[in-house]
Amino acid sequence: MQGPSFRDLTLAAFAERLSSSDPVPGGGSASAISAALGASLVTMVASLTQGRPKYAEHAMLCDVVAPKAKALTNELFDLADADAAAYAACAFALKLPRESFTDKEARDLQIRETATVAAEVPLRCVETCLEALKLAEILAGRSNRNASSDLRVASLLLEASADGAAANVLVNLPLIGETDWTRATEARVAELMREIAALARQTRAVVEAGEARPPLADLPEQLGA
């Protein structure tokens, strides 16, 4: 992929590239960027809770969540670039003229290999959305109440982004053919999306209820810290 990383573009410049007739960036990169915005909101909510005496009992939680959410944001920006590169490679393979390949199997193998990468990248995006949603759900009811609506927005962005990324996983599987890996990947996507939907609903329900939740016990274990 030519040009700067998407993270280095202005929002207007990224939107301009997205609206062009070029095949990349497309929905996969847009999903990753949207998810990065959602993860950034999680970082913001944790940051707005840190150092507030009113929320002192959740200080350790926010001290762990803030850098973890920020790291997920950076990972999602990287995935936006990786998705564009993976799709471009797969599209190139699909356009290879059959007559230039004396061995049809070599061409088909190249298509399968690039399609596999084009499925693996958005799968990582779905998984990263899940990790960010776990942090959003944990913060709900345990963070600055004035920023609770931002957790709702984060949950909406992350759920929608995961749905978009999941679609990009599934659309590439037929190019690979039915294998143990594609069957396992399809099942994995369904499992991830069920968990994501449940976490997003739970986050929004807690926000809408407006009730405080008790501090987490065994914080390091629950956050993988």
C-alpha cells in the first residue's frame, strides 16, 4: 500500500480517500478506524475518572484501563493499514490473467493465500473490538458519571465496527474454499459477535440505569493485568 499511514491523515483527508473510486481504503479500514475512535473514548472516560476523589475506589481500575485502551487504539490504527494492504493484495491476485499462468494451481494458491490474510486481518479487528468492549463494560458504573454517555457511544462504535469487520472476514472465506480453517473461522466470528453484542447491551444498560457499581475484586485477573 502506497502513501502514509491512515493514522497520519486528517479526518477530512481520510474521508476524501474513503469516498474516492479507489478500492482502498474501504469498509475494513473504516471499521478499524471507527473502532479506534471507540477505544479512544474508553481511554477518555478512564482519564476523566483518574484523580477524582469521588471515584477513588475505582482509581486502580482506571489506572489499568486507560493504557490498555490506548494500546488497543494504536493496534486498531495498525489494523486499518493492514486491512487496506491485505485487500489490495487479494484484489491484485484476483485480477491476474489466467493466460499468464501456465500452472493454474499456482494462481489459485496465490488467491487463497491473499484471501486468507484478507480474512485474518479483520478477524483481529473483531477480536480487538471485543477487548475494547470488555474495558467499556467494566468502566460502566465505575467511572465519572458525567462521561457515561461517552461509554454508550464507545459501545455503539465498537459493536458496529466489529460487525463491519466480521462481514469482511466472511466475504473472503469462499475465495479460500471450505477447509477446517474456514469452518473454524466462521464459527469463531459468530462466537465473537455474540459476546460483543452481549457486552455492548450490558454497557448501555448500565449507563442508562445510571447506578454506581461496586469496585471490582481481583482486578488484575479480570483485566489480564
